[in-house]
Amino acid sequence: MFILLHVMVYAFGFMNYGMKDNLTQARAIFGITYPIARAAALTLHVDVALILLRTLTFIACSNCFSRLPRRDLSPPSNPAEQHHRL
């Protein structure tokens, strides 16, 4: 799935930068290397976005779980002790 995402982002980026009308001068100067480099940069930007999204999600979830009250789930020795725990 991850490789398919990379291939699709690169293909669409290459087509976009290869056919966009306002980039004719850049393509005339740099040739085919311009769409190749821009599509590769776009793919790297998607990678960084996915990594940051994963990291921020992990940080947010760990902060939420750390703020939850902790309960001792070991079996009590008597029922009155269990009542006080809850």
C-alpha cells in the first residue's frame, strides 16, 4: 500500500509538472530533469507529512492516556477495600 501511494504521488506529480502551462520556461531550461526532480520532492513531502502525522498522533494519544486516572485492578482481599477503590 505504501509503495502504491508513492507510485501514484510520483506519477501524478510528474504529469502535473510535465504538462503545466506556466512551467514551460523552467522545462525549457532544465528539460526532463525538472518534472523528475519536482515529482521526487513532492513524494518526499508526502513521506514527511505521513511521518509527522504518525508522530503527532502518537504524542496526542499518549498524552490522553497518561491523563486518565490509573486504577489498581488486582483482586482485593476484602469487599470493603474494593468499594473504596471504585
